[in-house]
Amino acid sequence: MDILKVFAKNVRKYRIAKHLSQEQLAEKAGLHRTYISAIECERRNISIDNVQHIANALEIEAYLLFVE
């Protein structure tokens, strides 16, 4: 299992399910749109703090972003 790939796929899946653009998710999470884009394209590692910010913005439990 490639954790970065799973995380990227799940961020995108939950973002789309919530009908959010990358910009809207970034705003809700307090992050930059290009950071969200880089995460979804697997070009960026992410801190635990930012995992929690993204999960909160998506209104899900953080562990769900790591479930294949």
C-alpha cells in the first residue's frame, strides 16, 4: 500500500463528494489551493496537523483519509 497515493485519492474522493473545489477545500482547511492540488497529485508530503485540518474541512474522521 502506497500511503501517499491512498491519501491523495481519498482527499479527492471526499472533496468531490462534498461538492467542493480545491480552492473551497483549501479555504475551509486554512491552506493554499496549490497545496491541496499538490497533495491530490501526490507531489507533497503532509504534516499530521494538516491532515487534521483537511479532515475537519471535509467533516470526516482523519483516519478515513488513510483507508484504502
